[in-house]
Amino acid sequence: MVKLVYDREMKNPKGACVILIHATWCGFCKTLMPKFENEIVTSDEFSKELEGLLTLGSIEETEYNIHKRKKIFGKIDGYPILRYIHFSQDGTPMRLFDLPVNTPREPQDIIAWINGVVKNDVVKNSKKKMNKGGGEKKKKNRRRTIRTKSKINRNRNRNRNKTK
């Protein structure tokens, strides 16, 4: 198991990130933030497959409000928000989803979410980047399928015309 990189400011996010957006005045945030920093960020219970691929981050509401590109973090409809965002190399969000509402906000549950749902997406996307050459074959196969379907449709139309 491994420890993940922690970015407190999220100035130039790149790659896969799990971000906690919180407010100092929020009671739930006051409870979750120490757990996040002391138990989740320092945890070494993360899957080895996430090493070098996932960054943990946090941004406080006042920092969020003055952030030059705050829209990249998605819509804020309450605090705290624990969100997984996959950023491109230029910092544009490509994928975004929140911690499921029904999941308790305890460190072991958050780590399990990261090691499960988030890991699956991060690993899948990293494999896509590594296998860029494989896209050519898929396009060729798709063309064959389309040609085959068009042949089938032509044959159906011929058979219909014969029966009339």
C-alpha cells in the first residue's frame, strides 16, 4: 500500500485528483477536515495502483472564491464536498463525480471509495493513455460492422422487393 501526494492549494491541478472543498464556518467541515488531514492524507492504505496517478487535495471556501479558475471544481451546492475530478494536462476537467451521498464520511469509508470506484476509473484512464495505438483497430472493426449492417439492410430490402 502507498501514501498519496497532497496538494493544499490546488493552484494548477493535473491528472486525477480527489478534492475536499470545505468552509471554516460549516459544522460538518469542522468535523471532517481534521479527519481528512490527519487520517486520510497521512494514510498509507491506498492501493499500489494509485501511486503516482492520484493526488489528494483540499480547498477552503475563501480560497475557492478567489481561485482564478474556480469553475473547474464544479458546482458547489453545500459543504463539505468530496469530489473526484480528472484534469487534462492543461487543467481542464475531463471527468467529475462526487462521493456517493449515502456513504458515511468516515476516513475508512472514504479510503474504501478511493481504493474502489476512483481507482477503477484512474487505472482505466491511465491504461487508455498507454494504449493509444489500439484505437486504430477499433475504428477498422467499427467500419466492418457498419459495412456488414449496411449489407444486411440491402439484402433485407432486396428480399422485400422480391416478395411484392
